[in-house]
Amino acid sequence: MTGLPRILTIMGSGETAPTMVKVHRAVLERLGPPPVPAVLLDTPFGFQENARELAQRVVSYFDESLRQAIEVASTGSADLGEAAGPLGPGDDPFAEERLLSRLRDARYIFAGPGSPSYALRQWKGTVVPSLLRETLEHGGAVTFSSAAALTLGGWTVPVYEIYKVGEDPYWLEGLDVLALTGLRAAVIPHYNNAEGGTHDTRFCYLGERRLALLEEELPAGAFVLGIDEHTAVSMDLDSRLCQISGNGVLTVRARGRSHSWPAGETVAIEELQATAEALAAGRGGIATGTAGPTAAGEDLDDEPDAAISGGGSYQGSPLLEVVRAKEDEFARSLGRRDVAGAVRAVLELQGSITEWSHDIPAGDALDRSLGSLRSLIVELGRAGEGGIRDPRETIGPFVEAMLELRQKARGERRFDDADAIRDRLGALGVEVRDGPGRSEWVLAEDSGSRAG
């Protein structure tokens, strides 16, 4: 197919979350009539024991959320066997040729979480990097997120080795696919990460101190391109425009100074480069310091790799925002004894959890959400044990009958009998309020007081 647009999309995270559905769909719709040939490069997480499960979650996400088929193309370790996927190497001598054929035919190539250094080792010496460039040169879309996004620039952060192993900060040589846009940059996803709590895990778990050290090692003219979590930037190589989508911002950082554009904005690729040059010269932007979580006491037992390759802290998760909203809606409904509203909140929460279940980094957030769902169901069951109908509907006729007898007693000036009826109702939790012509009643629990 000729005349295809050339689109490079970089996601900070959330590549298989509901937040990125619109981004995937917008790109796919520009690639001609369906079915669009699409391929998942599972290499970044190909070393994991659950690689097949993670790949299937991506396949399910594309099928259920996008109504789009995607084939799994593996270039990971041969010892994964069946886990490497239908296009994997294994013992099939023709597997690599089939893999490369699928990549050549694909209009949409996608890769996401895992280890950037592992992916680079596997792709080194293969034609995969050249096929990615060919797709963007001749028509098609490449969408890389999280660990895969780290490989797109000329320089790549080896996140595991620095954060988890404790090696001194250093750069790996990246694929430099980004060079096709004219930008000389190192791509850093998870740019606004805040999982560290008491310590700085921004900039894909580097923190300010280590990023500043790495930044000094970049050659003149190179800069950092940061993409926040659940945020995407789609670069149209023909129109030379970048569309920013999602929940966060796109940041250009050079020589310790930064400038950001929020989601919803469109910016020219040339403006990114010009901004980087101005920042490097000390003009504009914001000077970067050590603001944010303190860098003191960094805890290497935290799990940054979870958010990169399949676990994940739920701090700042958009899924948790949905959970809290549904918990509040459920509580308000029960407070009004609105059974239908409470059930609706539970069902909508279940639907949201299903949508988010494909997100590879969901991890703790998904566990927390499932716990909330179970709690709401238990609470609904407890409410049902005592009867969730408004008790006024049940006791109302009896109270009204007693008030008629009391009104008759008052009319006959049998005030002791009238007071006895009022006191008896009060003891049962019904507060009687006398007014002109007739008496009203409310449940003591609703009035905030209880008659003795």
C-alpha cells in the first residue's frame, strides 16, 4: 500500500491501559482500511519467565480494546522455546525469516515494557533496527513505550543495571531511530515517576542526581526528551508535527534546563530542537534542581522494574482514581439506600478493572482495585442482611396509625394517653414533631437525635 503516513509514537507508560486506547486507535485509523497488519516485538520482555503471558495480554488488549489483531514477533532467547511465540526462533530455521517478513509487511510495529539493555543486545547485529527505520522512511507506524522507548534515541539508559544493580550511571548506544525526525536526543519515559515516595525516582528511576551526571556525558547538541507516564507523543514525519496526548507532559531538557508542553498541545518537531538549543544556551525554561522527593536514603529494595516490565506500584495510577470515584459513588448510594446506584457502582468498577487488566504494569494497582471490588460486594451483602429498603416504607403505616390514635386522644384532651404514645414511639426510634393541625414524624437516626 502506498501513500501511508510516517508516524513515530513514543509512550511514557500505560501502553496497554485504557489511557492509551485513543492514541493507538488514532494511529491505526491513519494506516489504511482494516485489517491493519500489526506486529508486537516482544523482545524487551523476552527474557522473562512469563513472556508468553505478557504477550498474550497485549494481544488481548488489541483485540478487545481496539478490535485489531496483532501478531507476536519474538527475537528473544531461543531457550524460551514455546514462550517465544509463534514467530519466535526456537528450533525452526525459518522462524527468523518469517519474523522479518512480518516486520516488512507490518504497517504498525509495537514494543513496550521490559529491559532496554536486553532488547538492544538481542537486536544488535540483526536487521530489526533497519526495518524500523525503513517503516518510518517509506510509510507506516512505530509505537514504542516504556523500556522500548528508551532504545529509540542515540543514547539509552540501562535502567536495571543502574538502579537495581548499583552500577555507576552510563549510557548505552541506542538505536537512534529518533534521528529520522532530525532530533539528537536520549528518550526517557516514566519521566514523572513518583513511586519512590521518600526518594527521587523521576526520570525513569534515575532521580535528579544521576540524570544530571548522565546529562554531562551527552555530546554537544544532544538533549533529553522526557515523556510522562500515561502520556504519548505522536510524531508525524510528513507534517513535522507532534501531537501530545494522555495525562502528563512532554519535556525537553538540555544542560539542566527544561521546558514542557501539556497533553492536548501540538508542537512542531523543529520547535523541540530549537527549544533544546535555547535551553543549552541558558535561555528560557526552568533550571532543574533537586525539587521533588528527597534523594537521601534511596531504597534499592523498591521495585522499579515492576513498572518497567510487569509489576508496578500503584502510586499515582489512573486506575486508582477510578477506584476511588466508584468507592465514593457506592458510599453515597448506600447512604441514600439506593440499591440500584450501589450495584451500578460495583458493576462499573468491575468493568474498569477488566479494561485495565491488560495493562502490563498494572500490578499492585490491579490488586488494590480487586480488593476494593471485593470489599464493596461484602458491604453490599451486609447491608442486604439487615434490609436495605428505607425503613420508613415498612413502618410508615403503623406509625401513621399510632399518630391518628394520638391525635384523637389530644382532641379528647386525654393528654396523658397522647404523651404515652409519643414516648413509646420515641423509645422505638421515631421522633414525633407536633405542628399546627397535625403531627409529623421522622426516624431519630435521620434527625440526629433520639427521643428517650
